Amino acid sequence: MSKLTKQLIEKQIQKQVEPLESQSSGQTWHSVCRMSDLIQDAGVCALINDKQIALFNIKRQGKVYAVSNFDPIGKANVMYRGIIGSVQDEPVIASPLYKQQFSLTSGRCLQEQDKALHTFDVRINEDTVQVFL
Amino acid sequence: MLEKRKIVIVGNGMVGHHFVEQVIEQQKAQHNKQQSLQPLEVTVLSAESRLAYDRVHLSEFFSGKTADDLAMTTPKTYHSWDVNFRTNAKVEHIDRQFNVVKTVTGETFSYDKLILATGSYPFVPPIPGHKQPHCLVYRTIEDLHAIERSAKSSKVGVVIGGGLLGLEAANAIKQLGLETHVVEFAPQLMAVQVDAGGGQLLRSKIESLGVQVHTSKVTQNIGKGEQCRYQLQFADGEVLETDMILFSAGIRPYDELAKMADLAVGERGGVVINNLCQTSDPSIYAIGECALWQNFIFGLVAPGYSMAKVAAKHIFSDFYASADVTEFTGADLSTKLKLMGVDVGSIGDAHGKTPGSLACIFEDQPNSVYKKIVISEDKTRLLGAVLVGDNSEYDTLLQYMLNDIDLPETPEALILPKSEGEVSLGASALPDTATICSCHNVSKGDIVAALDDGCTDLGEIKSCTKASTGCGGCAALVKNVFEEELQSRGVSVKQDICEHFPYSRRQLFDLIKVEKIKTFDELLEKHGSGLGCEVCKPTTASILASIYNDYILDKFHLPLQDSNDNFLANLQKDGTYSVVPRIPGGEVTPEKLIVIGQVAQKYDLYTKITGGQRIDMFGARVEQLPLIWQELIDAGFETGHAYGKSVRTVKSCVGSTWCRFGVQDSLNMALDLENRYKGLRSPHKLKFAVSGCTRECAEAQSKDIGVIATENGWNLYVCGNGGMRPRHADLFATDLDDKTLLQYIDRILIFYTQTADRLQRTSVWLENLEGGLDYLKQVIIDDSLGLSKEMETQMENIVGKYQCEWKTTLEDPIAMKRFKAFVNCEEQDENIVFVKEREQIRPAKDVEKLERIAVVVDP
């Protein structure tokens, strides 16, 4: 397979599964579900504008985090199935495929510097979970 | 493009290969220092048909090792190092004027530096008749093949030469079933390493093993035999009949090539080298058994390795001007070995030749032990030692000698039996300069440095420093240094499971059990910090399940489970899952087989038979899992726990019910075992098997728990496994009745789940258990800890609380929440794409997904 084809494939797949920066102009808050639809200390996945967003509800912090659901290393939509943890107080999600940890605040991968998840703002509006994208 | 620097190595024995390794290492070090390095071309020319192999352990060839087991490298490894090599390519000429060598195959290779590592050959004394067909030597794998062939038509074998190698050779022919004799010219065996007293004991031990020893014998002629093929005729008029003769009368260096090239050669052979291992031509080096240093040839591997290192460093300093130079300054010739099961050790000045030296001797004839130490005139230094029958003090004594450590007031205590006062030298007493592994010249400091660099287990220490990867004699000492060093750093730190808990798995287990902790939150609140992680959460989940066996996906336990446990299925690379229903003992009705087929067909799943006698169905989307399981459970299946660190399968044969050879009903036993222990959560997966007779069709000896039927009951094997590092199970108890068998297995499983580390399989657990198998027997069979009742109650509790996790899950609305692709709609994950191969689905590759996208986008 030529390098060009490979790049093309990567791009096409990214387009399918990840939000594109160029679409950022029309950003807005999307209502996703009720708080009770989330699972304490675990993840669920939401489909917003054809983008898969993983949502994590951390009880101890009273916080909900949103990141892209596509695992950039394992190349599958699985991040919401990972285990929540912390590394020196930074909340992280570990990929269920190969266990790399990604920061839930910055999205960056702790083991592979050039890999990252997209992160999104979340707010709770009268028991409705809303994500900004 | 820079011109290549060329190194040509003649010979690929252990030392020649070690030189290659040293060059690769130096090269790496140089690359780290400099960006652009003048490229190297390394070429190995070997006269043998195979690359380097381990000659030190050659005799193990007859106890089942193959040529591959003995191999020290492979063509693949050399390719990966970019090392050129030729086998069957004996070098026949060196042209020193043009720096070119020529092989018998007619190829020529030019060199900047040439290394002679041609080794040595066995010396065959020119006794009349020594060239007959069954007169052999013991040096290469080809020699061993010849010995094996000869042994097939022989009844009696004689080894001429009673040195170290001679006794090894005697052991080899004894293993081939021949009546074995050793003939030695000197008045004793191993005269170089052992004194007269030790030699005498060695002789009597070896004779008691059935090898006949003839000392002070000069063989004058090998004539035709009367009962055997040949007859040895000695100078004293006696004769000895034999069918095969093995010569082991010392070695002679291969120095023909050097002689022809006019390099300086010693009077009795050997290529003369200086302290940098250079021959009389500074661009040619000689290392190993072909080299003569200060008129001495070293017939051991360790000095050869030192020479290889010295030569490699010198060449690099010459090429790149930046490497350190070291010199070869001789070598310690101490040796420790086991000959036919007899320990023999020789350290330093074994014969007490140092003027004024004194000796302490301990001899225990009833137990066949002889020990001697040679100490300095002022009684402060150990000069040498001889040990026969018991090598347990070898390491300590060697350290005293090598490191000039002050002797205790009563040096004799070093070799006296332990009941009379133990003086042993702990690893912590050794200085950092102490040589621990002499084959690879690894000091205690090197091991400590490896620990500083982050090596955390013994295996890493060995691969990182190479310690104890040569002859292996220092293995116990390396372990000792490693453990004492860890202890001095506070082992608890190293055993912490992760940053959130300052405890090992075992300590967490005890805390949870003693304090009756029921949730991860409670444990974190009381004993931990942070949010936990993907290490401590599943570990805690496993411990909680081992103790309480509650439903693993309840509200509190769900967030702790690893990806597979979390969805009660096995996650595959594309995010889909595979499903394995339990098929106890591999026994399944046609009706149930049809259901599996129908389910797989309905959901278009890829099906494959597993190694554990079950059927795996792949390609299930997360939202399909409950649907699939509802159908399976309705048909009477239950979960197979293929996703859990838990009891997986009990493999079995059909046993006495069908088989002509079976002696017990192995299938019934397999069903009982699987139904009793199914779902038991443990530190790692557990596999069982039951065989109905000694033919062992169920391969029970490769399982954590293996049961083999006997005429009188069952033999129990424990702690075997296949996988990355296979291990045969150990025989634990024999001829057990059904009840006792279950009792023992109950206790072993509970003891393992309580004390093993996270992800430690039973094999490694047993190897790390202090006291090993004997200790395990004491705890389980003799109840030495008084725990067996408690362990059985614990198991009863777990067995009593068994539930099919899938059945419970289908009835639990909270757990069911996660079996949906999206929380806010009913869509499917579009990135999951299958294509067909051999009439079944498989995940699409990236390029195949692109084609699909192209079709969709571009109609």
C-alpha cells in the first residue's frame, strides 16, 4: 500500500469517527440524556451530530467528563468501556483494548505523547446532561 | 557515503559469538554518542554447519536437549543485527598483505580487523590403533551424533582421560546405557582441580554410580578384542575390553591458520596474544581457546568471554577513538559443577601451592563429603578450596577469595556442617566490585545499577545484565543479591500494587477479609488514595469475588471490572465481542450444538472451536450480547467465564465409559470439578483437565490442576501451564479417592487465591512459594498451618453462591444499561465493518473500509 493511500485511509476513517476542527464554527450545547442515564464511576457513549462521545460520571468529584470515543491507538470506538482512574490526581480513562491512559481533562495520552482524545465541555442543566460541540 | 569498516571473525563457537555480541553492544553505545558513525560490516565465517551453540551444556544433549535448545543464536538474530555469516566456510588462507581471507568455498573477504576465534580440538594421543572407527572424541554436536550411532552397536564404552571433560563424556555414554569405564594416566581423577583427598572421594562416589575407574594406567595399544570390539592394552600388562573409545585427553588449539600466516605461535601451540588480545600482527586478534596468553591456554569459557570483550573494545577505540580500552589480565579458574549428580567445586589455589599456606580439611565419609580450604600464612585470606559431594559453600568461599574479604576468626567454620556454627556470607556483605557472574563478568554493582535503572524482577535482571546466563552456576547468588538489595530498599515499596494503595495483592486480600470490606469505595476510603486505576480496581473486584462471590456487575462492582468482565464477553480488536457458553467437560448434546449453530447463524457470528473443548462465537456487537445470551440461556446454556480471571474449563477424555483403556470415569470427574469450581475468581485464569488413564489424552500435566486416573483412584498434578512459558505440572498426591481429591483441590485453590500476586499463574506462584512443592504439601496435606477447615468452608461458601452471571445480568436493569451502543439513540457503531473470508465474517481492514466508504460516498 502506498504512503499516500495510507494517509487517505487514515483521513477518511478519522472523518467518520472524530469531530473535525473545521466544523467548530457552529458549536452549541447539545442535550444528551438525564443524569440517571449515566453510570456512576463508569462510562456510556452518546451519538451527537454523528460523533461518538464517551461520558464519564465520577462520583467522588461530582463531575462528568466528555471525550471522543475513538481509541486512536487501538483504532476502535471503545473508550467508554474503559476503567476510570487517576494518575497523581489527574483523572484518566484507560483504554479497554491496550490499557493506555488518557487524561480526562486534556485528552492527552500518558504513554504515547503524540496521541490524544478530543475533550468536550459538559454541563448539567436541571438534571439534563449537555455537551458542547 | 562513508566507507565501511570491516571486521571478519573466523570461528563461531561460544567465544566467537560472544565477540559478535560485544561488537553489537559497542556499536549501540557509539550510536548513542555520535550521530553519524562510519558504518561497520561484520562477517562471521564458521567451519561448522551450524551457528554458535552451548558446548558447556553439551552432555544435556543426551538427556533430551536438542541442537536447537543448545543454540546460542539463530540466522534470524544475526540478520536482525546486520551480521553477515557463512557456515561450512572454513577459512584456509589469510593474506596479510592485502588484508583478505579466503574460505574453502572459494569466497574471499577483506578485513580491517580480523578475529581468530577458531577454538581447539580434542587431543588424541598417538596410541597405535587410535584411528579405528569406534574411536571417537567429545566436542561438537556432530561428535555426539557419532557417539549415539556407535552406542547402538556397543555394550561397553571407555573414556580415556579422567579430567573434567572426561567425566562429562563418561556421564554421556552412561546415559546411553553402556557399561562405562574411565581410564586415567594420573593417580587420581580431575587432578587439575581437585587434591588427592578430594580425588579419592570423587572416585568412590563415581564408582558407586556404576562407572569403573582405572587410574595410573598408560594405554600402549588398542588391539582387537575377544568379547568386545577392541582391547586396551596397558603398560602394566593389564587389559580392558571395550566396544567404543572416547578420547578426552585435553585440548589443542586450532592454530594452523595462524601458523600459515606466519603469526607468532607458542612452542606447544596457541596463537600468541598480548594484553589487548592482539597477535603479532596488530590488526589480527585471537580470543578463546586458540589464544596463548603468557604461555597459557584457557580451556574455560569465562576467560574467553573476557578476551572477546577486551578485543571488541580495543577495535572500537581504534575505529572511533572514543571507547574505553581494557586489558586482559588473566582469569580466575575456579569451577563448580555437578558430575553425574556429584557436586565438585574447585577454587583458586586448590592444591595449596602458595608458600606458607595452611589447609583445613573436613571429611565425612559416611555421607561422602570432602571439603578443604587453603588459607594464607597469617590466616586472614582464603587462597583456595576443594569441595566434593557438597557445593553449598562454593559461592561464599569464592567471594572470600575473589574479593580478599577478611576471614572469620575460625575459618574452619566455613566448611563445618551448619549445626556446628554457621558462618555464611550474605550478599549484603559483598563489596560492589564483587564478581557475581564470572562467565559474563557481572559485578554486584552491575546488578545494583540494573535495579536502579528500573529492573523489577529477576528475569529482567538476568536479561539486562546477562548474569547467570552463561554456565548458570551463580543463579542462586544472583537471586540472593537481588533479594537482599530489594530488602534493603524496603520491599514493600516494590510490591505496592499501584500508586493508590501501599499494599501488595496479598496484603489487600487480608485487609478486605479481616475488616470485612465489601466495596472498593470503602477500601479506598480506609486504605488508599486518588480514584484508583485499571490495576487496583480489577484486583479488588477479583478479591471481593474470591471472598464473597457476589454478583460482579452490581452497582458497586461494575465500575471495577476489566473490559471483558464488564461486558461478560471477550473484547476483540474492532470493539466487538466473542461469546463462549460453558460446555462442561467438552460434553454437548446434538440439540445444544444445533442451538449454538442457530444463534451463530442468526447473528452472523464467526465460530471456532477453542483449545478448551468449547465453541467461541465472534463478532457480536455490544447491543447484541443480551439478545444472544437470552437465546443461549433459554436453551439451557450458562456463561463460560471465558472473559474472567477465573476457572475456565475442565478438559477431559471419555474415560472408562467408552475408551478401551480408561481405568476411571474421567468425564464424570471432569463434570463434577467444572460444576464445583466454575466461576471461581482467582488472581489469574485457571485451567483443569482430567485424563482417564496414563495415556493422558486430556493433557492434564499442562494444567493448573491436572487429574489422571490410576487403577486405585486419582493422581493429582498441580501448577502446570501452557502459554508463553510452558511448565509441566508437579505430581502432588497419588491414588486419591474422590472425596480427598476434591478436598485437596479446594484447599489448594483457596490458598492460591489468598496468597498469589495479581496476574500470577499457579506455576509462578509455586516457584515463588518459599519451600516450594514440599511446603505446599505440608500446608494442604499435613495441615501445617491449621487452615484446612477454614479453607474448605471458604470454598463451600463460594460454591454455594454460584450464579450464572449472564442470567443475573439479563434480569438487572442497571447492568443492562451498558449493553447499548449509545445512551441517547438506537443507532449502531458504523466503524464496525465485516467482510467474508472462508464463508465466515472477519473484521474489515482499513483499506477495505475505505472501499466501502468510497462506494457509499460515490454511488
